[in-house]
Amino acid sequence: MPLCKIGAALPSSAAHRDRELRTGFAPNCLNTCSVFPVERIDLNYHGHISNRQPYPMTKISAHPTLSQVAREAGVGTTTVSRVINGGDRVSPETLAHVRRVIETLGYMPSQAARTLKGQGTKTIGLIVPSIADPFFSSLAEAAQAVARQNGSLLIVTTTGNDSRAEIENLNVLIRHRADGLLIVPANSQSQALRDLVTRIRVPVVAIDRPVVGSSIVSVVADNLEGAMKGTQHLIDHGYKRIVCLTGESTLYTIRKRIGGHRKAVESAGLSYILDTSVKDYNSAEYAIKRLLGESNPPDAIFATKNSTTIYAFEVLQGSTFGFPRKSAYWASMISNSHRGCAHL
């Protein structure tokens, strides 16, 4: 008499419990969850176990497998693999047929398996200071467009220009086996960053700021020359007291822009005025009010960063304090994405 042990028994009568102890089977167990291996139990005439063996368990996959695609298409797994990887050495008819089967079954290649075979993860990591900055959000969109064209996924992380967060993000992307890394260094002089990107085998490209002292390829603008031209534009329009308004003056790009501004004003015989206190709108408002409240206030503003320029525009446009007559205020924004001056 074969019986199937499906799961743990519910409380039963004494007779049932006695039979359960002898046979391992409970008559009222069929309403329990079938999460345990199923067993075949044969009892002899006296109710004792004469034979007990597990039924074979078949693993049910939630997703179609490559073998299932091959079986459905009537081809070998090698052919299916070739189709997935571009169709090299596969006839056009077979290629079209296998692709139809893949689409019908909803088969998706296992990225984990591809990674184990050394085929890469089809992911690119992008590390930027912030996506709130228009330049870096535009950078992310451009990088994603190129990644998508090449069948890859872009993973974006932010650092807030914090070197420790930068190293943490890099390590996470490396552990996830990103095929390549794009990074805007929080600190171009960081020894820890230089050691890490030099040691790993993943291709790395620095953007906007270089990794100083390394052989890492970098794509940067000529910040010094750009700042000189922006400042010279204001000088050419007759402005004599041009304040360089900025924040985060330790950043590579900001240092270069401050240097370009200073070179331009000093070459013109003008006073060099620098304010590095801007961190947010409130600090920008305080700095501008203080500067304009001086006995000899500036007549133009040269801002070295997107966010600083935006804060300056907002403060000046919404200000309730008066402007000296016959003076104009300018905000000159120098960045990789936009160069120019705007009249307020």
C-alpha cells in the first residue's frame, strides 16, 4: 500500500499519532504546505514500512533556459549561444528562427552566467559630485546615451565631492564588476584614489578633473584659458572692479578658474577681489550684500561654478537693496558645458 508523505502532520488523535510514529505518515497532512521532499512509503499487511524512498524532485525554473530555447528551436545550445552573441557563423534563416523562439519564450540571457564566463557585465559606472548640477546631469545623460547604443547600462553614483564617499562608490562598482568607470574626482590630488585606479584592471577615464600623478586618461576643459577669456570679456565692457565669486576653492577646476581670473585682472592693472564663501543661496546672498555694501563696491561678478552663478542670479534679481547708478552687474559662468556672460 503506497502512501505519500507530503509535509508535517497536524495534531491528530492518539491512533493517528501512533500510526504516524510507525509510518511517518499523517492522514490529515494533505492540507499542509508541500515544501518538503516527497517520499514513497510502502506498508506491509501489518502496517509496517516495507519500502521507503524519496520521489525524484524536478527543479522548476522560473525563467526559460538556453537549453529550452535550443530544444524548442531544434538546434544545439552552441547555435543559440551564437545567436545571442551576434549570430556569427549562423545562417540567416536559422538566426531568424532562433530569435523568434527566444522572443516567444521570453528568454533572457543570464548576466551572472555571462560574467562567470568572462563576457563582462555590460555595465559602466559613472561617479559624479552631484546630479543637481546641470553640467553633471547633462554628462550623465550623454554617457547613458552612448552606453545604451552599445548595449550597456550606466550606473550613476554621487559623492558630494567627498573623497571617502568616492572610494566607497568605486569599491562597490568594482565588486559589481563594471566593465569601465567614468569618474569626476572629488580630489585630484588624492593618493588613495590614485593608488586604487592605478591598481585595478578596469578601464578608467577621468572627466572634468584629472587624477594628478597617474596615467589615467582625462577629458578636461582649459579652465585657465576659459576663465581668462570670461574675465577679459567683462574688462572689455569697461568694468573695473570684478569680484571672483566662488566656493570649494580646493577643487582642481575652481583653482584653475581663479588663476585665470586673477591673471586677467592683474594683466589689466585692476584690483584682484576674491570671495570663496559661497556654499548655498544664503551664503551667496550674504556675500553679495556685504560686497555691495562696501564704500567701493564691485561693478561686476565673475562666478566660477554653475551653482554659484545660479545663486548670484537669484540674489541679484530678487534683491531689495539698491544698485549703484550707472553700474551693471554681470555673472560670467565658466564651465565645460557653457561659456559666456549674462547681463543682469
